[in-house]
Amino acid sequence: MKSIRRLVCVAAMLVGNAQAALVSFDTPALIDIDPVTSVATYVESGLRFTGAAAAFLPIDGVGSGGSGGLVVLAGGLLRLSNAAGGVFTLASIDAGLFDPTGGGADLMAHALFADNSTQELLLPLGGLAAFAFTNWANLSEVTFSAQADFVLDNVLADTGAPGTVPEPASPYLMGAALVAYVMARRRRRT
């Protein structure tokens, strides 16, 4: 019995608090528009996207593999933040030009960290491609803008919110359960 408790404790420690949130825009929720400020808000998987009401729109068929994506119009500023408040980590996004035949453009990603430091990254846009962010942790918000219409999809972030078991922890929990099951069967045989 002590062994089973140890296994459960080890699995719980390996789980941690991390919660990966993937925003795929495949089931777009309603966009809330504040009639006073004309600020639009879209929330999915614990992440909040805000911007001018006429600056962005989730559309089916424009994302990776023909899935949904978020179209942001040229010159529009899109803010990404943790919907629950607090900090988050940005791992990756898929981004590209809405019309890749119209030439190239750069996507400006501007990070505001919790300690009020900032970092900017220029991402060359063409067809939809994956971009990874290194050390973009402890973020208050990230803003995206470009001088051409662009598409965002598959935004992967760690919101730190409790809830479902994060994917990296699932194998540990399954392994711990399997080991506990095997140990219990061996104990019954003897």
C-alpha cells in the first residue's frame, strides 16, 4: 500500500500546474463587442484576444489544413492575454498572410512581461507557417500587428489554470496506474 501511495505522490508531483491551451479557432465562440469602446473580445481555451471591433474575425477554412483561423486586418492591433488575468507563456503560433499571393510582410509580435520588460520579434509572413517562441514566459500580454491582412491559428500557450490534466502528465499518470495495478495483482498471487 505504501508503494502505491508513493507512486501516486510521484505522479502528482510530475503533473504540476501547467495547462497547455491550444486555440484553434475551429469552434469560434461569439465575439463580444463593447458598444461604448468598440473593443471586440474573443475568448477560447483560457486565452483572450482583444482589438478594435472591425479589426479581426474568426473564419472557417483559413487556418492550418483548412481549419478555422483568426483573420486580422492590415494595421489592426490584436492583444493576447490570459482570460483569467495573471501571466501566461506563449509557446507557438501558426501565422501567415490572408492572401499570400500579394507579396510578403512581417508580423510584429510585441511581448509585455510581468516585470514590465518588453521584447519584440519580427516574423516573416507568407503562407501559413508555424513560429515558436523561446523564453516568452511570465507574460502579461502579447500584441500582434502587420501592414497586411494576416491569419493566426493554433495559438499554443500555458495559462497555468487548473483544470484538465495536461498532456505531458497523462503518460505519467497512466504509467503510475499500470504499475499500481501490476503490483496489486502480484500481491494477490502471493
